Amino acid sequence: MAGVIVKINSLHDRFSKAEKRIAAYILKNAEQAPFQSVYELARKTKVSVASVSRFSQIGRASCRERV
């Protein structure tokens, strides 16, 4: 999770309004967020499921870079 937090912080200025809401929620709830569904994150951040799904690619790109 620490790698994702670093990535979120480094890309924050480039995020859309919806992405900033998701990022803020994840940073504030770092222990719970990884265990929440896309639907639950969307509901809690008041953004679309599609926005959360797109945002989730940040973490996956980070994993692919290590391979």
C-alpha cells in the first residue's frame, strides 16, 4: 500500500476532480480502502464506479513496473 500512496501523492496535481476525491479518501482511510469494493468506494467518495475503476489502474501500473 505504501507504494500506491507514494504514487497518489506524486500524481495528485494531475488528477481530475473525481480522482482527487478518491485519492483523498484513500489517503485518509489507507487501512480500510484496499478492502472496499469499487462500488463502496464510489458511494463513499460520491463519484462514478467508472471513475474508481479507472483510478484503480494507478496501483496496477505500479505493480507492472516492478515485473
